[in-house]
Amino acid sequence: MTDSTFTSPTGAKSGAVTGTRPEKEMSVATASLADAATTGSKPSMRSVSNRERGIKATIKHIVMVLASLVMIYPLLWMLVSSLRPNDVIFREPGILLTTLEFSNYVDGWNALSHPFSHFLWNSAIVVFGSILANLVSCSMAAYAFARLDFKFKKPMFALMLLTIMLPVHVVIIPQYILFSNLGWVNTFLPLIVPKMLATDAFFIFLMIQFIRGIPKDLDEAARIDGAGHIRIFVQIILPLMIPALATTTIFTFMWTWNDLFSQLIFLTSPDMYTVPLALSAFIDSTGESNWGGMFAMSIVSILPLFLIFLFGQRFLIKGMATTGIK
Amino acid sequence: MSVVAELQQMRKKPKGERRKNKDNRAGHLFLLPWTLGLFGITLFPMAASLYLAFTDYNLLQPPEWIGAENITRMISDDRLHNSIQVTFTYVFVGVPIQLAVSLAIAMLLDRGMRALPFYRSVFYLPSMLGSSVAIAVLWRQIFGTSGLINQVLEMVGIEGQGWVSSPDTALSTLIILHVWTFGAPMVIFLAGLRQIPDMFYEAASIDGASRFKQFFTITIPLLTPIIFFNLVLQLIGAFQNFTQAFVVSGGTGGPADSTLFYTLYLYQQGFNRFDMGYASAMAWLLVLIISAITVVNFWLSKYWVHYDD
């Protein structure tokens, strides 16, 4: 390998280039950090002959395909099992379907005190309330931190960063006492109101990062034209930060949809149950006798996440890359 | 800049420039919701739980000051000690394995892989679903007595066991679940690898450095800030995991408390037994543990994390 470096550096170069994606995409990849995360591979300048490279690539692909299968198999198996009779689930590790059985979905949908649509609806209320609250409150805070100059900005900013890492457990008990005194326990308010007060500081941080990338000339031009902060924020910054808002929407959706801990604490009657609580109650009430129904409703419950995965992945990966990279 | 780097920089160099505070009114107006939240929903509750930590409180009667009694109780609470041990095992086994796997896969994917976006998606999917109740339900079946794992083992003639119902293996199934969700740190590693300039590798190749050597002298050092970032966040996150242990053990932390995560025990004390004074003391201990580990992490980072600038 080291020998070929000296004998044919040019050959190695062309070999590496043919194995990669078009030039155009590369320029996009270098354009910004976040883009780098979402575009394809970059050219590598390995000093390996074409054939050796080909064999290596093939082996790599085989390893990757196997690894992918291992990773995905449990999910596929759950999907397939949800379409099988209960007794088959326990003796069929394969994922080939001979018959389609939709009865699990009917059973599961009606297994609890309310039809499953009731819980989906409750979750939808909590999720959309949370999204709206996060979008408004976090973008306002982010604009202040990224663009405005005010007293105590530095200590406030430091506090904001620290709250990102604060475990929710240290505030949840007094919050519970507070909300129960307000009569809010067993309503959706304890799950949404804190988000109206920008307690999900992670998103403030994400948006600050994004606003910092918007040229300041735009604000200044508007200011010269007589626009105030509210107009600059609403008419200039907000439209330009739609990608960051999209990332926030998707992450809030994901985290709220999956969140068991706080929903378990604040929602106590089956009437108010959300999807995680319903599934959790399902496994408690039927024990382990109705895996088919449980799998069917599990599939229903991850369907929205899967749709986000299909259509919103770009924003997810971008969001993680921008906040994760120095 | 990541949260972690931002905090580090803040500590490093206090800015000398004097602030004019020209947007005082607008600034505080835009921050009003956040400020209300900071005091009303975060700082005040933190102070309240610090106070409650020294009381006996069950929601019905007013809190009764008992001094350090909750602390002495914690010192002699065997279930608490066990839950700390369970959590530490989960965190300090699960997180390093998860990060090692995610780094390895990211390295394999990074250089000249044609179907990168496809593989990245496939590996990322589990980490999107991993914290849901649905996946915890699935795990309970897969590692159950007649679950998927045992069905597969049976095919090759090995007699399995009830993995989630045995105290020896239940925690391992949760660690496996944690490792399975390596996609999120992997995506961050991939983005970090993308930032290493090719010229470093070219120069090293010309100098005759083997791939193996390049990995340890170029890739790893330049990636240390990202490794550090992932490590800090994954550790903080893993300490707070709850859903999987709750669902897989049916809320008990069983069998024989072998999956009694710290957060699960805290939940039981606070919201099953409504022993809110004790639960508050536990919550503060959790904050102290996580802070201590994070501070040690930052301190250690001086010795192994490279910053060019």
C-alpha cells in the first residue's frame, strides 16, 4: 500500500475520484458544515489500486448490508408479527408472510377503555401545542441572544446553556406541586405551558446558531429604513430561519411523541392518556397475552415517527450536525 | 459551535469589550417568556426541591422540616445504592460501547462509500424510535422467554432463557437497546469526519504513513472535540433514561431490582409513594452526580481533546 504511493500517485488519485460523487455536490458539501452532514461522501485520496479498491468496497458493502439487516430486523419482525395470529408470533422468527391478518389491528385499536384514536388525538394535541409553543418562545429568545445587546446578556446566556443540561428530575416535583395547586394535573397544560416559556433551551441554542449565520446587513438595512425589532424579527429573521424552525418542529414532535416520563406524571386518568401511556397501560392490562394487538398498536404509534424519518430526515441530520459540531 | 465548545470558550476568555446595552428594552422584551420560565419553571422549582430535600412531604400535609434525615436515609437505603449501581453499569458500559460502535461505523461509512445516505438512514432509524414505548414493548418480547432471540437460538440448537425475566441478564438487554440507538452520535461523527481536510491524509500518504497510523495520528486527534461532545451529551442523557426500564420491567425495576434505574426509583418514591421530600433529595443527588461527572469530563478534556484555534 505504501509502495504504490511512490510508484503511481496519479493512478491512485484517479481511482479515488471515480469512486466518489460529482464535483457539484462537493462544492455544496464544503459550503457549510451542516450541508456537509447531509450530502454524500467526499473524495478520499487513498493510494490503493482500482481493483484492490473495488474488492475492499465490495467487502465493505457486504458488511454494511449485514449490519443494516441486524439493525432493522427487529423492526421488520415487529411489523410482520403485527400481521400474524398471536400463536404464530411465538414460533416464527422469520419475516415471510404467508397470510395477512388484520385482526390484531382491530383488537388492539379497541383493547382499552377508549378506541386508540382517542389516544392518538390526545398525543396530537400535546405535540402540536408543544411545537407551536417552542417555535414562538424559542425563536424570540434566540433573536434576543443572537442579535440584541442588553444588560445581563452574558450571565443569562450562560444560564441558558446550563439549563440545556439540567436533568428535569430536579424541577419536576415542585412543578408537580405547583401545577396541582393550579388544578392543572390531568390536563395538557403542564406539558405545554412550560414550553411557552422556552424551557426547551436546546432549541434556543439551535436557533441562535442559525441566526448567527444570517448576514447582519439585512437587519441593518431594515433598521435604516425605520423598522423596529419586532418588524425585523417577524419580517426578516423569521422567514430566513425556516430551516431551523423545521428542525425544531421535527425534534419537538419526536421528543414529545415519545416522552413517557412527564406524561406519566401529569396525565392520570385514561381519558387523558396519550399514546405512550396507552401502550404502557396496554402491556399492563393484557399482560403478555395479546402481543399481536400490542405490536399492531406499537406500529401505529411509530408510524408518524417513520413518516418524519422519511420526509424530514434532512432537517434532523442537519440540526444534529449544526449543534454537534464545534 | 456546540454547546460544549461554547461553554468551554466562555470559561476560557471573558470578552474585554464593553457592552453598550443599546437594546435593553427590546432584549428583555424578547426574552420575557424565557425569563419567566427560567425563574418560574426552573430556578424557583430548583430552590423548592432543595428545600423539600430537607423535609418530609407527601402532598397532603404541609412539608415538615426534618433536617438531614433524608440524607441519612439515603446513606442506609440499599435499594438506592443498588439503583446507583444499576445506573452506573448501564451508563458506563452502554455509552462507551455505543460511542465506539458509532465511531467505527462512521469511519467505515465516511470514505468513498457509494450508498452512504442509504446506510446512514438505516442506522439512524433505530435511534429515532429507540426511546419510544413501542420499542420497549418490542424489546420485552424479543428478549422474553419465547421471544425472537430464543426462537433464533432454538434454530441453531441452543436453549435460551428468559432474558428480561432473569436478574443476571435483564440489564444487559437494556444496554443492548442503548447500543442499538447508536445512529444519533454516528451522524455527528460523520459530520465531524467530513470536516477533516483531505490534504492531511494526502500529506501523510506521501510521507508513507499507513492507514492504521493515519487513523491514530490524524483522524482520532482531529475528531477528539466531537468525541468529547458526544461523550458529554450521551453520558448526561444516559443517566436520565427512564422509558425503557419502566416498560421492560413493567414499572417495577425488576426482576430483583436489576433494572431499577435511578430515575425509575426516583419516580417510584415521588409519584407512587408520594414521598416527595425523599424524591427531591434524590433528584439533587442526581444533579450532583451528573455535574460531578461532567466537570471531571471537562477537566480531563484538557489532556486529550485537541483544539487547533
